[in-house]
Amino acid sequence: MSLIRINALVSGFVQGVFFRASTRERAAELRLGGWVRNLSDGHVEVLAEGEQGDVEQLVRWLWEGPPGAEVENVEVKQTSIDTLEFKDFHIHYQHSTG
């Protein structure tokens, strides 16, 4: 079993179209751990880990996204790992201060 972790930055029209919830759902189907969050610059960031084939399926899905999304680019950094850090996949919510 080959385990990997990816950090992906998704750009395009990817906020306000249920991208985070859909990513969490797809990652759960693939039995991946990690998280997804919106960034203030309009990107969506994804950290996912699991078996290589499953993570690669998620990356392919990120290029499509949910209905209504218009993905322009997915920048992926991949790392081989020995153990999984995350047990499940969740959404990080940003909290504004002030």
C-alpha cells in the first residue's frame, strides 16, 4: 500500500458553489483523510491523504468540481508518507476577527 498526501490549490469560480461540501463528500467516498477550506483570495485549498490511487481520483475530481464550479487550475504538491495523520475529512471554516 502506497500512502501519499497532497496539498492542492484550486482556482477559478470555486467559492459559493458547494465546492467544500462536495469535496468532503467525494473524499469520504474515497476513504481519505484531510480537510478543505476557502481562502480569502478566492481559491479553495485541499489537503488529502490516503492510498495513492484514491488520492489521485480526488485530484481528477477537483479538476471537475461540483455543478456550477468553473475550475481553471489545480496546483498539486504531493508527498509520500508512512502513516496517516487524519482519520476523516472535514471542512475548515475561516473566522473573521474585528
